[in-house]
Amino acid sequence: MRNRYLDLLRAAAIIRVIVYHHFGWPWLSIVFPAMGVMFAVAGSLTAASLQRRPAGQVVVSRMRRLLPPVWLFGLITVPAMLYFGWAAETDGQHPFRPAALLFWVLPLGDPPGSDEAAFVWDALWYVRTYLWFVLLSPLLYPLFRRVGWPLLGVPLLMMLILEHGDFGMPASAESALWDLATYGACWLAGFAHRDGRLGRLHPAVAGLAFAALAGAGLYWLWQHHAETGWDFNEVSEAQAVYSLAFVLLFLRWQPPMDRIERIAPVHRLITLLNARAVTVYLWHGVAIAAVWPVLERTGLDDLGELEGPLTLAVTFALVAVSVLMFGWAEDLAARRRPRLWPAGSEPATAPEPVKPAVDWVGPIPAGWPETPRDADPGPPGDSDLPVAGRPVPGYAPPPRAGYQPGQQRSGYEGVPWSGHEPAPLPGRNEHY
């Protein structure tokens, strides 16, 4: 059996990410901090795997599920960026360097790309951060089981050190550390969900923790909103505590899923998004960038007041096309029979027995046992999006980079990927 509540959280986060990147509405980061939720879900699923299998097998399995779809994405987008002039961007912020392409093979650093096509590669910060969390989890999980809740303070302390220390690190290394620090507490909270500590929290304590952390995040954002706006993705420290607040809230209470599961379209959508989480994550930026070229080629670019909902519908349609074209890579990576549209019931597989940890604390969360390893669709959300919100030092997009439509789009507020500050997504004539 799957924990369908975790599936629901992951599906909701993926949808929120697409809408956020399409319109650029900062209030979405306040209503639902999707990135923190996604890392917490991933942490819980990784802990589940570590409880029943050797650490080496878990790491290899997670990498095997993640990397083939990334390789396919790179095999298509890197030649395209080269064809459209990446090698000629000698004065850009990301000049073509063949050696850096190794990060498309093993993304321990950010997979590179051209300035003109930042919408293709900029969100891959998540792949890099997720991979590092997976590699660190065989060390972090036993440590968490010994130390417990105080360990959640370490990533927050790490942010304070990064904020006030100048260690002469390369910009890429500093960016990676910021991402790990911003979402580290959420990943560890996923551990707490899995081993039952979170379920043991008294509701009043969980409520007070949510109020305190969310209030601190909002106050921090308010202190900096004059420079950054009301977007948590632009203030890493505020993002960290605010996301942790929602993670503790969402994972402490797990409502029954029976009613939702009886709604067939919702059931199928949740199943599809979890089976194709990596594909949707990788290709949705390309889909957003393709909206206006597609509309202008079809003569449907004068949409008036319907511009917002119709362009969003086109984005989802293009994402669906990418699922049909490239989603099979996730099935092959998971050693499943390839399917074009896996929105039905999960393939019948015999569930593995879940062996509780020796020092199990608290009740098993609702919805367990966790997914059998051969039915788990894996990352991301084992996969959302936007980075911690920490721009790479010194990076600024070139003027009018990327596709520029023929007229001003008043209602299309596409947002750049948080973290790096790339060229504007198509549909905007101003920079962020």
C-alpha cells in the first residue's frame, strides 16, 4: 500500500509549483510553501527505505530512479542550447565549458546551460540538492535517531554562519550550501514523521510550534520585504522557518483519504503526478517558455481578459505532452513496464514487510506501510521547485535574453526560478 496522503501532498506541491512559475504570484509562497513540503516528503520516504534496506542499496536505488530522466532531459536540451548559440556566449555568466557537462551526468553541482535558456536548467538546483540529501541520509538518519529534535536546529545555525561568514567559497558551492541549510530541517522533519516522533507530539505543542515558526518567518519576511518583495523564495532564512512550520503541521495530522480516493479524477491525477514527478519537474519550465511561441504560431496570442487562465491551460497541456513523450524514462529507471499515461491504479505488486526500527518511537503514521520499493515512483517529491531563494553571487541575466514576444503581456507574470536569477521567462518584457 502507498501512503496516499504523502502522494496528495506531493501532487499538490507540483501543481502549486507550476502555477507559481507560470504567473509569479508571490503570495503562493505564503499560502503553500511547496518546496519545504516536497523535501519533507522525500525525507520521510528516504527514511522508510533506510529502515528496511541497507544504506548502500537505498542510495543506489534513489540515484537510479533520478538520473536516467535527467540524462534524457540533458541529451535533448544541451544540444539544443548549443545549436542556438550557447558556445558563442563568451561574455555571458555561464559560458560553455565541456568539463562542466559532467554535472549533467552526476549533478553534484548545478548542471550548466546557456544564459539565453535559463528556463531550461535553472530549476535543476533541486536535483542537485535532493541528490546531496540522499547521499547524506545514511549518516543523518542514524544521527537523528540518537539526537532527535535538536538536530533540526543545525541547518538553521548553518544559515547564520553562511550569512555572517566569508569563507571564500566558489559561488556554486555557496549556493549549494544555502539550499541544504534552507531545507535541511524539513528533510529531517520527514525523518521525524517516519519514525513516529512527529506523531507523538501533543497537538497543542505542534500548534504552538507552527504558530511560533510561521510567525517568525512572516516577521522575517516583513523585515526584508522592501528589498525582496513578499516572496519567501527571496529570503532564505524566512523560507526555512516558515516551511518547517507547515511541514510540522501537514505531517503531524494525516486525514483519512477515503473520500478523496473515491473521486476518480482526483485519484487519477494524484497517481499520474506521483508516477511522473521527475518528468513534470524537469519539463514544466520548457512548457512555460513555449506558451507564447505556440500561441503566436497558431494566431491565438490576442487573448484579452482570458490570457491568464488560457495560458495556464496551454502550460498544463504542454506538460502533458512532455509526460507522453518522455515519461517512459521514469518507468525504465524504476524497472517498471513503460506506460504512456500511468493515471490508473498502481501495478499490482506484493508489498514488502516493513520492519520497524529497533528504537521505534510513537505510533506508525496513518497510511503505512510505506510503498514497496518497486512501486515507489521516487524523486522529485521524493519532487517542487523553486530554490532557497539565494541568488548566485554576481549573476545577472543579459538584457532581453530569451524569447521576446512581439507585444507587452500585461497579465502574464512568469517568475524566474528561485535561487539563481535567470533570464525572464517568455511572456515578459521586463526583468526581475
